[in-house]
Amino acid sequence: MIYDFDRPVDRRISDSTKWSSVPPDVLPLPIADMDFLAPEPVRRALQERVEHGVFGYGVEPPSLRGLVCRHLEQGHGWRVSPEAIVFLPGVISGFNLVVRARLHLGRGVLTQPPVYPPVLGAAGEAGLPALSVPLSLDSDGRYGVDLDGFAEEVARTRPGVFILCNPHNPVGRVFSREELAGMAAVCLRHDVLICSDEIHCDLVYPGHDHLPVAALDPEVGRRTVTLMAPSKTYNIAGLNCAYAVIEDLDLRRRFVEAGRGLVGGVSIMGYTAAVAAYAEGQEWLDQVLAYLRGNRDYLSRFVREELPGIGMSEVEGTFLAWLDCRRAGIAGDPAKFFLEQARVCLGDGRAFGREGEGFVRLNFACTRSTLAEALERMRAALEAVGAGGQEWTGVDGQP
């Protein structure tokens, strides 16, 4: 069937975190879910399950592991054994469990800011040192991995866990084989467990391929916990179904033990949606990726031509754009500026670490008309204050 992603869906009546948390005159583009109807097979499966009418405790559907394994092999060329999969209510639970599984070592947690805020917070949640080796940013606005700097930081701080985010949220990079292999080699050399958040792995654009870091070679696979989910891929985040791929039996046992009594299972509806998505969701995914690509390209052109002083990193994967507002002449916090002056709610870059100051994150998984209206509001706000082409003055008026 043909899906119409231009069709607006009223989410203000659906108890949506994204839409219910802002006044009616504000367009919200911060939280990472899509404004599109989920795939028809998923909605049909959920309706049939509701019609059954009994919602007691459930068990994992017998077909789900095989469907996940097929999806990983067909989509990413990665063969995993069904027993390596551990189902979870969410990816955030996953990387916190990984940290707790290494808690006995008393070593810190390494991240690459600017990065998804719960990744930054995992160390503090466990009472461990928070370590960081920021991504590099070149003069063209492209982020990358300084492998020499990464190696030096790991050798100096000896973290117990490295949380990798790939595709990277918020900067949109899909890391290359060379980058992944370089980071993995350093981690193996210093006994650092890799926890790889790959929840956006299916949302990658032409010219780029997602490579699970655990698929590099068997040794890396044994030292990696990979976290994935159908939630971002098929827009079913609220149903809370995710999974970890843990190839090493002892590591898998420690991971499960770390969550015993603390982390619940997946809901019946989450399981139902996951089965339908992996079994019959590819047609929807192909179409939504094409639409998202069009939105990305529209956004990129608009930023380049109509938003003076604002830069945008190339989005290789995810439906999130990372906008550099430091030269737009905005006095203070750009997220606050666009909320107050444009009535557009964006993700505050400061939540992604100190390296995010002067940036905002924009979710372009919305109708083209919503995106166009938000961008026009942002353009008008900049024009009204005479912004553009000036150096950023910082949130406190300091450089």
C-alpha cells in the first residue's frame, strides 16, 4: 500500500509528550518520535489484540527472535544467534544495566559528547565517574572521531564501559568501519566493555551503511552489548519494546542479573507490535525513509539559504538535525530564542553536554507542511532581531 506522510495527525489529543507539553501555538520539534501513523500491519495487529479483550501477563512470542535475527541479517549483514537476544522495555534501561554489570570494577563510563542526555547520565546513575572524549568538529561542520585522542583518553582514564551511539544522536553521523574498528581496538586493548546504542540503525540514508560494531569481528562481538529496538524504526516508541544483543554467555548472565527485580519485561502490546513490524513493516519503512530523506534535503537547503549564520551538520542517519547557532547573532540560548520569538520548540543543545552550547536539535520526522511552517517562523524570528553573520555571545552574553 501507499502511505501518505503528508497527512496531518492530531497528536494534541493523544497524551503525547511531544505535543502535550507545549502551548497550542507552539510547534514542537524536539522529542525523537515521528508524527506519522505506524505501519498498517502494526495497527491491525494491535487492534486484533485489543479485540481479544484480555490483557493479563504475557510471554515472548515464539516467532520474535527469528524475526529479529532475520532483520539484522537482511538489513545489516549481521548474523546473531537467537539466544544472544535479551528483550527489554527500553534502550535506556539497557545501557544503565550494562553500567551496573560492571559496577564492581569501580571504573568510569566514557561517552562522546555532544550525545543523547541519558547516555551522559548513566555514570551518575550508578555513582561512577563520568568520562568523556568529545567528537571532533572540523571547519565544514562535520563531526568525527579523533582516534589518537580517543586512545590517549582511554589509556589515561581506564573506563569500565564505553557507551557508543551509532548512528549518533544528535549529530547524525553513521560512523565508518575505520572509525569503529579504531575505537574497538582501543577498548579491547584496555579491557573496556563496549555498550553500543544503535536504536537508529535502520534510519540511514543512501551513501551510508550502518555497521554494528559487534559485527567487526568475533572478539569485538564478545566484548560488546548492542542495544536496538523497533521503536524509532517503526514509530512505536510508546509501546516499550527493545532488545540487547549479547553474544558472550557470561556477560549476558551478568546483564540479566543486574536488572533482576529492577527492570520489568516487555508489555503484551510491545511484543505484538514488534512481531508485526519485523514481519510486515518493510514496505512502510522504505516509504518513510524516502519521505524523511526529502525532509532532510528540504531542511538542509532552507538552513543554507534562509537562516543566516546557522549551520547544519550533514545528516547521514536518524531523523534529527543538529543546528549550530553560534554565528547567528542570537543573544543567549538559541532554544529559548526560537521558543519565545518563533514559537518553535527545539531540543536545547546544552542537554547534550557542554559541547552542545549554542546548538539546537530539530526533529524533522513530521509532515513537510509542519517543517516548512516551523522553518518560516525561525527565519522570521531571525529577521526581526537582525540576526545573522555575527559571532555567538553565549548564554550569559560572554563569548
